[in-house]
Amino acid sequence: MSGVTLYVCTTCSRSNPRYGDSPRAGKILHERLSEEQLPEGVALVGVECLSACSRSCSVALTAPGRWTYVYGDLDPDIHVAAILDGAARYSATDDGLVPWRERPEIFRKQSVARIPPQES
Amino acid sequence: MSGVTLYVCTTCSRSNPRYGDSPRAGKILHERLSEEQLPEGVALVGVECLSACSRSCSVALTAPGRWTYVYGDLDPDIHVAAILDGAARYSATDDGLVPWRERPEIFRKQSVARIPPQES
């Protein structure tokens, strides 16, 4: 499967003294993800604000014909591998619906929202 | 403009003794919206779970080529008119980006997430 976009909010702050205000935690998360090998068919795109500010850091996974998912409360120091694992599982689906037990814990417990597939 | 979908989570609960558990607040919100005149170009669709459970009741606005928005903390008794007003303003845009001052208050203050336009 292909055509998956992993959006990362680059303006997310996070209440974490490790990061302070500059650079922002979301930017750090984006940078760390960009240094990794992305799953096949997944493109990484930084976005200025996913409007999930109260759940910072946040990411979204979307692809034509699939459910879109938004996740939050992510930590650049902890969650990079799990985000990539979840993105790989999402990319392997036809509809974006990864079976519950196969989702990484952050995708089970830190969902912000999901949106049905867009009708084309 | 056309092709806008207003999704309403029909399984949302809401901590409100007026509704109790049956029918759920999300189902009531969907019913009340369906009784109204929808803005031109807007289709109303009920969805079982938008995964924004902690921000119940929730809705999403989406259309091909436009930003998708998810809103939460909505009350079927209070917010039907504002949701329809916001949907009309969204429907009138090319990209889904309604100028900040023109958004109803619930769209300014109760955003759950937004996702960039899907590349076709």
C-alpha cells in the first residue's frame, strides 16, 4: 500500500523543561522522525498547527480512501519508534483500520480523533 | 461550493443528566441537526465514534481539497445553530479555512484537531 502521509505538528509545545521554548517539541519530533527510515509508502510532512494544542505533541495519519487518525500527548524522547511502528501498520491496511490488538499502545490510548475516508 | 460532509458522532456520551445513557447525546445531536435546514452543499452523516470520546459530543467537517476540522465539547441543547452556521461558512470556502473572526465561538474555542487537505 502507499500514499500515506504522516503529518507532524511542528508548532506543538509540550510541558517539558527539557525542551523549553526553542526549538519547540513538535519541531524536535519532526526532526527525529525525519532522521529515521520511514515505513514503505509513508511520507513525512511537517504542519504548522494541527489544532490539537491541548494534546501536544500531535501527529496525523491519512491516505486517500482510508480513515484519518490524529494522535496526541506524544513525547519526542519516547514515542518515535512507536509512531513509526503504527505508521507502518496503517500503511499496510486498505482502509486505515489497524486491528486493535496490533496497534501500538499510543495509538490505542492517545487517540485525539478519527475521520472517515473521504469520498472521491 | 459543495461536497462538504458534516460528520456527527452518534455514540458520543456526555456528562449530562438530561440525557442519561439512552439515547446517547451524540445520537440526539445528530437527530436535531437532521431536523434543520442544512447549509447548501453540506451533507449530514452520522458516524459510530470519531474517537474524540473525551471531548464528547464531537463533529467533523471535511470536503475534498479542504482542511478537515474536528470540534468537541458540543451540547445538543445549545450548539445546533452554531454548528450549522460554522458549516455554512466552511462550505463557502475553497480550502476550509474560515477567517478566524468569522468562525462561530465553538469553532474558535472547541477545536479538537485539523488535518491538511488530502492530496488527490
